[in-house]
Amino acid sequence: MNKNNQERDVYTAIADPTRRKLLRLLADAEELPLHELTASFQMGRTAVSKHLAILKEAGLVADRKVGRETRYRLNAAPLKEIKDWVSFYEKFWNERVAILKHLLSEE
């Protein structure tokens, strides 16, 4: 985490497979309570809550209280940074594949 920026890095937040699975679950639903998210993992509510807190720090998850329950929803906007980074390399690989196809067609 950058000392000048209190928000967690999006790349760090999605580095963990558990957090990527949480994002996938939230992408498939408008919002989900903690107990439903926890049911998808072989870990306790506290561990899932810690992963959700990291996603929340990165701005990838928002939450709201409904009575005593906390419900979570996806905020996919920060993922655009990753999409933009990957799309730069997509051009690189497309050019390399085109060169390879050209070389193979010459043989």
C-alpha cells in the first residue's frame, strides 16, 4: 500500500484467489449478505470478512447495513485500471500471433 494513498492497490486486492471468487459471486448477484458469501468457502465468517475488507479498501466492494446484517455488492469501476493495462499487452500478443501466422503460411 502506498503511504500517500490510503486505498489498497487493486492489483493486490485481486491477487488472492479467494478475493477473485468473492468478486465473481458478487458479479452474479445484485448484493449478497455475509452468511451467503461465507457458504461458498471452507472458511469462517471472520476470514471472509477480512477478504471483503481488503476488497472494500480497494474500492471493489461496497457494503450497507440492513438491520443486523451486512450486505455486499460489487463496484467494478476500479477493475478498468486492470482492463486498460491488459489491453495494452493484448495488442503486443496480437501482433506476435500475426507474425507467427505469416511465418507458418510461408512454410
